[in-house]
Amino acid sequence: MLKGKTAVITGASRGIGKAIAMAFAQNHADVAVVYAKNSAAASAVCAQAAGHGVAARAYACDVADYTAVKDVCGQINADFGQVDILVNNAGITKDNLALMMSEADFDRVIAVNLKGAFNFIRHLAKPLIKSPAGRIINISSVSGLMGNAGQANYAAAKAGLIGLTKTIAKELAPRRITCNAIAPG
């Protein structure tokens, strides 16, 4: 079912992102493994994915950096020739009570967890439109629905991601692209 498809997964060098990349590879999709810092871990994910007979490449990128995302999306599109699936999984935490949280910690979590998803959607929308049935999957969190003490930044970002998901779903549905969120936890 996924043979011949290409999936881009952000935050794919470990944890949920790695598991998502491996699930796509096991189901015969080529994978673009986007990671922030750990090139060795990203390379290991690619090697493991390639063991399933698919193409797998790693891309270092700060998802919060609009220009860096534009560049890496251009490289992914050039390397794979198409993009069919985008999974926005990249996320960080910088937990602290709201009254003690620094502005820098608040801003960075919003930038990575929310703006990062927007950046990838913005720069992969055209390639996804060219796919017969593009898919965007945003990894949110139950914290975005319920809130969580010590996570004002994280909960706000994940709640915002749910709102972004609903908006993108409406905007891109006429172009045969679905956009959904999953809220683990």
C-alpha cells in the first residue's frame, strides 16, 4: 500500500519519530529522517529502514528555522522526486511552572513544536499537492487538550498544533490532502 510513497518524518532520530519512520519503512515507504542534532542516531534509523528495502536519508534541520526548512525540503524533494506523506513529530520540552518559566524557554518550545510544523507544511504543500493523495499527520499531545502543570509552553504549542491541523485540513482538502493530528499520552 505504501510502496512507491515517500514519507518525511521530523524528529525521527529517536522515540516516537523513530518508531513512525520504521513503521513506514516496514510498509515499503521510502523515508526522509529529519533530525535536530544526533546524526549518528539518524544514520542508524536510516540503516535500519534501508534493511526493509527502501530508500532512507537523514537530514539535519532546526525545524523552527523557516529558511533551513525551506532548504531541507528542497533537498528532500530533489533526492526523492516526490513527497506523499509528512509527519510533523519534532518536539521539545522545557518544563517549568508558568510563573517561573523564562521567555526564551516559552518561545523555543512554541517555535519547535508549533512553528516547526507550520514551516514543513508551508514548504512541502506543493510537493504534497502533486501526490495523488497527500497526507499530513501532526503529532500533538493530550497536554494540548487537557493542559499540564509545568508545561504552559508545551500545552500551548500542542493546542495550537491541533488548531493548525484543523485549519490546514480545511484549506488543503480541495487539493486531495488530508491533515490529521494524533495526541499520544
